[in-house]
Amino acid sequence: MIMKPSLILYSLTIIYCIVTLSSCSIKLVSVQHTEIALGTYVKLIVITEKHNRDRAQETMEDVYDLVIASEGTFDYRSSDGELSRFNAGTLLHRKENTPLFELVRDSLEFADITGGYFDPTILPLMQAWGFDTGSPDVPRPEDLERALHRVGHAQVSIGGERIWKPEDVQLDLSGIAKGKIVDMARDLLRDAGFSDFLVDAGGDIFVSGRNLNRTKWRVAIQDPVQRDRYSGIVEKSDVAIVTSGDYENFFVRDGKRYSHLLNPFTGYSDSDIRSVTIIASDTAFGDASATAVFTMGSREGYRFLLEHGIEGYIIYGEALKSFSTPHFWD
């Protein structure tokens, strides 16, 4: 018996419907968890099939173990950490701690790219202002001048498997470490087989794949003045979204606002920017770029973004004016 074409099409349609219904019956769930780490919160959201819920939760535990271990390595405040030992000495060998070696190396590369506006040797300035103690105040001019002499990424050298610095030059990797840890968490989740997730470490965000509604992730940009409001929402996938603002760590003295985002050349928080949001392929790069653009100020920062093809959104001035690069909201 010869089957007519119409019957063949009808049969194929039935098969297609069965396959479609079968795939649609797969139950997706959102597995979420938040921990306090890195001096802020670290939130994970993983979208996966229901039967993978336990594995997702186990992978999240591995991510938080990674976060805590990395924080001890990259934070200069950790008295027994590798960065503290390097700050107290002059040499860092790759074999002693490869992740720290690579992060310092990357920091120096970013410092070159940004013309020194992102500078990992800024710790003496942070100490002069007291931002490292939680009790900041305006330093005396002579103390600020002494600190400035100890700042400058060109004083740090890389040769083969070693990084060398003068003993009085000390590193603060806060402007990039959080982004690097988010990237490490991203890689761990992907290596575990998850493709749809969000990692948020206090504003350093990486979004991968799709959310539970199978659309791109929607990320709100914090208003720099009113914390219960947002300046806008971006819909993105497979990118980092990093925001730096003067509302994160600041104090007011004699009516003037001082932020922890210090200009490595002047020693002051003299930028007109209130917040800057960067979209990048890697969170560490976005982290360093956001810090650099902030310290550059709105005009020079915007030129930097355009020259390097980086998408960014800058809010500046007392009136909270803003502008963005051409494809930031795409």
C-alpha cells in the first residue's frame, strides 16, 4: 500500500507534536542562595531541570567554598593570606600561588590599558584616608604626599614566573578581585554543566543563558542617590554587568563628600561621576574598567570607553545627568 503525501505530513505533524509536548513537560526550577562574603552579599541563581536541583545546590556549595578561599588569597586584610605576605615583601612567585600571580599580572595589564587610572598599588592612599579601617577622614597634606610617592604600577615588574616590587609599595586588589572571583564562579558553574545562571557579588554581576521565563536576564542599575530606585534596566545574556559608585563607601566632612574611589594621580576622590556601569565579556575587566572610568571623570571616561569599544553608562554631576555608549541598552 502506498501512503499518500498528506498522510505522511499528518504523521510527521503528530510526531512533532509529541516531541514538543515532551520537551515542554520538562520542569525547570530556579535554585537560589545568598551568602555574606567579599564584604558584601554573593547571590547565585541557577536555572535547571527539576531533577538537577540537588546537583545545583551541591555546585553552589562548591562556588561558595571557592569564594571564601579566593577572598583569603586576594584580600590584603587577610593577615595570613598570600597578598599580605607579598605586600610585606618584594617577590611573588607563580608557583607559590598561581591565582594571585595571574590576578596581579592582569591588574598591571589593566593599569597599562587605563593609563594608570586603575592602579593596584593604591593601598597607601586607602590607608592615608583610613578607608581600610572603616573610620575614614581627610588626611594631612604631608601624609597624602608620602602615600602618593608609594603609588604607581610602573614600580612593579614582571619577569617570567616572578613579580617584583619595592618593599614600601603595597597592593590593594579590591578594584578587580571581586570581578575575578565572579568569573571563577562562572567557570565553575559552566564546568559543572550549567548554562543558565546569574552570579551577583554586590554589583559585580555575570549573567549566562536565560532566566526561568526563558528570556534574557533583566538587571536593574542602582540609582546613586535614592537606593530604593533604579536608573534603568538592561536585558542581557552571557555578559558581565558591573557598577561602581560613590555611594558604596564614602563620608562627608564639612559639607563635602569623599569617596573611596581615589584618583591615583591626585590622591583625592575628585571625579564628577556618581556611578558608572560597564558591560563586558569578563567581570574582572568590567570591574577594573568601571574603577578606571570613575576616577577619570565623565568626559575622559567616556572617551576611554569609545576608544576601547567598551559599552558603558555614566551618571554624573549634582543634577545626575547621564549618557551611554551607542549600544549599551541594545
